[in-house]
Amino acid sequence: MTAASSTSPDAARLVTPTMLVLWLALATVPLWIAQAGLYPYLGVEILIWSIYALAFNLVLGTAGLPSFGHGAYFGVGAYAFGLCQFNLSPNLWVSLAAATIAALVAGILVALFISHRRGIYYAFMTIAFAQIFWTIAIKAYDLTGGEDGLLRIERPPADFGIISFDLRGNVALFYFVLAVFVLAVVGLWRLVHSPYGRVLAAIRQSEMRASHLGYPVWLYKASVFAISAALCGLAGALFAMAQHSAFPDVMNLTQSGYVVMMVLVGGGLVNFWGPVIGVAVFLLTRDVIGAFTNSWMLWFGLLFVLVVLFRPEGIAGLVKSSFERHSLRGQGLSALRLIFRSG
Amino acid sequence: MLDLLPHLVNGLVLGLLFALIALGFMLIVGLMEQINLAHGSLFALGAYMGLQFIGPNPPLPADLTTYWLQLPLGWRYALALVIAPCLVGVVGIAVEVCMRRTYGKDPLYGLLLTFGAAMVIEEGIRLIWGTRDYVLEVPRAVSGAFFFQDLIWSTYRFYAAGTAAAVIGLVWLMIEKTSYGAIIKAGAHDSEMVRALGINLSRLRLSVFVFGTILAAFAGIILAPIWGIRPHMGVDAVVPAFLVIVLGGVGSFWGAVAASILVGLAIGLSAAYASEWSLLSMYLLLVAVVTFRARGLFGKKSVLEA
């Protein structure tokens, strides 16, 4: 989070105007998505991946920790959801809680090993653990169903006691996932703008400075990793519902790489909403270009290279800088900033 | 004890092959402090290029093709081992030129750029060669099998391991014993001073990167008959390469070689007891070492851990 966003009045709010606009816009999606030539399931997918990418960005963007194996926690959540449904209880809330807790435990376990490491060693430790989880998913056939994964996962109804919603249709599922998305966004917004989030931002700027100021840096690094993993697990559980299955593909390194790409293309390093923008661009590119050519990854790869080369702050950064360039308000702000910096 | 011998030998062979795969990656990490995630795709591209030259449709002008196809397989193979990596080196030039913008920034950007390049190259491979598996033909002299102590051993694996050892030795001699190597090391150590002495640093970096690319492609051709040629082979190569560099410690040549051998032995020995899970052993080995040693086995201080 940049200095500008944390000093704006929005930082103190529970719900910001941007959030409201976004949620309302998303709530209309099922009304027009079929007319736009797409399908409701795409909306579900975008929301699930958005939760996943926002959770991941807590580690990469807010705390500046290079984790390249987050697919593991997404996958752990998906498997835990399926296993809980098959073996413990078919109740939706129990299964979602089981998925979140399983991913949290996995995240804590890994965080204990990696939180004293930095840079390339940190990055590769996350990859190594991701590969360990992935290998288990593929080889522990009796538990996970091997390469096929867990099949026939049901979408249990969302039971609120007095009223119960059937989630078997994609539109109903969309609104359920949207509700989770709303909660996740509010929670993450508060977390990022809390004193805890400020310390994470300080760690991102300089681990050494933060530790010399007396903060237990490793504890912050470990806890943010665990929180992020838990939320990724929740997203994974929703994904298992959406796909009616849990399979090892989501845990492999390429998939973990995709979420890094989405976050960066969208501009997660400079903006809270970057991951959401990135997910939407990625999945829409997949479906729109994918309709014309099988090699859409080639084009997305080229786009990604161009973003890294010329706009490392991503789409959100691009929009922001053009907004500042073209609006009087933006010019006034940058003039003020100049004055205060020089004075 | 005797029944472990084949697993030990296999592990040692595998270790040397891992070292060969990691060699180009290691040079670029050690001398440029850049992580080249495109290493795996360049490795795969080398294998495909080699395949194209050795196979029935070499990418040559028509009159040259008839002459080329009359050459015995051994000659074609030997020439492909030289020509194909050089062609892949051209792709390496393109990647390095793009990468220049990321020098001096957070190493994350170089890593992400090469991740994107890896995707583009891998998709390019799928576009040109399709997704099917290919088998690389090798000369009679290095294929086949032989008997030793009542066991069948594949000749090719020993040829590949021997080649790996020879290339590792040559690269080490080049870095340590030539003035060119001295300049490269100095460039990694204090780039400003090297530039002040009138050496063209960007050309130096380009040549290091291209050399690393050529080594990746060479390793691809050597490994192709063992692993088979398919688009995904790049990812299968870059992960162990990255792993041995981290395990050995950034900036240590023999650390990486020692780590490769250790990883090979770990895989070979665990295959004796639980072949299904043998690939897990290298990750467990890494976690065990890096948990206790912040810079791997013999790592040095580097900007990559900032």
C-alpha cells in the first residue's frame, strides 16, 4: 500500500466507496454476462480467484515476501473441503471451516520453517514446500485419489437456520461466493490498514530496519503467511465446490506462478485492488483469446513480459498515473507533495 | 550392501546430470545475480532443436539438406550438439536484451521477466512441435546396454554422466584459469570498477547470459534421450536446477556441484526403498539443509537474499 492510500480517509473506513461500487457492479454480473457472450460460471471463477489473489497479495504485495508456492494452500483447502464432506459432515459451514483450518495449519507449519529466511532462499523454500504438498496430492492415492483427485464433491446448501439457500445452480453459487468475497475484502482492507499492516509494510521496505526498531520480524512474517494460507484455503474450498472436484493441478508450480502473474499484471504491488483487476484480465484473456487460438498463453506471456518491462506497477498503477496526469486534483496533489518534500 | 550398489551408481549419475542442467543457471545466478527462470524452457528448446537437426527434416537449405542427410548419424549428432545450442543462444540474446531494463532493480523483476519469457518459449514450442512426445535418436556407440556384475546398465547414462563431468571441468577451468573468467568474476564483484577499467560491461553480461543459455540447450540435448522430449520438460529441469543452486548456496560453484551429487544420491537411494516417493527426497533434503543453514551449504553473501 502506498503512502497515498494509507493517508486517505478511506484507510480508516470499514467499507469504502470503491468497495460499494465494485460490489454493486459485481452483483449485476449474472444479469448481463450471458448476453455478453460469456457464461455465469466465469463470474464464479473470477470471484474465487480474486479471493485467492487478494490473500496471496497479503504476502507478496503488503509484506513483500516472495512466495511462489501458494497454490499448495489453495489445493489443501480444496482437498480438505472434499475430505470433510465425504468423511466428517456434509454441512457447508463445517466443510468450509475444515478447509480454512487445514490450510491454516499447513501455512503455520511451513511458516515456522521459512520465516527466518530471506530473498532467494525464502522463495525457494516456498517452492519446495509446494512441491512436497503437490507430490503428496499425487502419490497418496488412498487419501487424495491421485492424479484424478476427489470427484463428485457436492455443493451443500447454505443453511442459516431459518432460511436455507440451494447453491447447486451457478447463479446461486455466484452470490454465495460474492458474499464470501465481500467479507474477505472488508477483512483484508482492515488488516492492511491496521497497525499490524503498517508493520508489514515496514518489513517490506526493510526487514533490517523493522527488526532494529524492535519488531519481532519473524513473527510478523510467519503470521501473515499463515493468515494468507488460511484464506487461500477458503478460496480453494469454494473452488472445489465450483468444480465439483479437487485435483492436484491447482497445486503445481505453473498454477502458483499464474497467481503471481495475475497479481503483478493487475498492479498488486501498488494497489489493494490490483489482484482483482489482474484476475479479471487473466481469465477474460483466457476465454476471449482462447476462443480464437489455443496458444493464448503465448499472448498473455508477452503481455506479462511487457508489463514487467514497462509498467512494473501493473494496470492499477497505469490507471492511477494517467489519472494523476490528467486531472487537476492529481496535479494539485503532486504539487503539494513536492512542496512538503522539499520543505 | 551389494544390492545398494546400482542405486548408488544411479544416484551418482543422476547427480552429475543435475549438475549439468544447473550449470548454465548457476553461471547466471553467480555472475550476474539474476535468476533465469527461462533456463528450463531454453533447455527444452535445445532438445527440440537437436531433434530437428538429427531428425529427417533439418532446418537447412534444400541442397544442404541432402548432403546433411547423407552424413552418418554419429556426425549429425555431434554437429547438432554444437549447432543447436548456438541457435538457442540467439534466443538467449533476445532474453538478455529484454532483461537489461531490470538490472539494478529488485531481483524479483528479473525473475518475473524470465518467468514470462519461459511461458512464451514453452508456448512457442507447443505451437511449432505440438504436444506429443518425441524420442531423440542417438548414435549406436552410446546407445544400448552392457552387463556388469549380472546387472544391465544403460550405456547412454554413463556417456551422459561422463560428458557432464567433462563440461563441468571445462567451465570451471574457463572461470578460474583464464583472463576472460577473471573479468567475468570481477564484473560480478564490482561492476563499477570493471567499467572504469574500460571493459564493456553490457557486452560482458550478454556473453555470460548467452553462454548460460548455450549450456542449458546443450544439457537439453544430452538429457533428451533419458527424459524424452515434451513441452513440459522445461519445468522438470528448472526446478532441480534452482534447487541445487539454493542447496549449494548462491555464488558457490563447487557448492552447487556437491549439492547436485547429494540430490542425485538422495533420489537414487530413496528409490531403493520407496520409488514412488523418491522425488520428494530432494525437497526434504533442501528443507532440512536450509532450515539450519541460512545460505545453503556453501553460500556467499548476495543481493538475492535482500
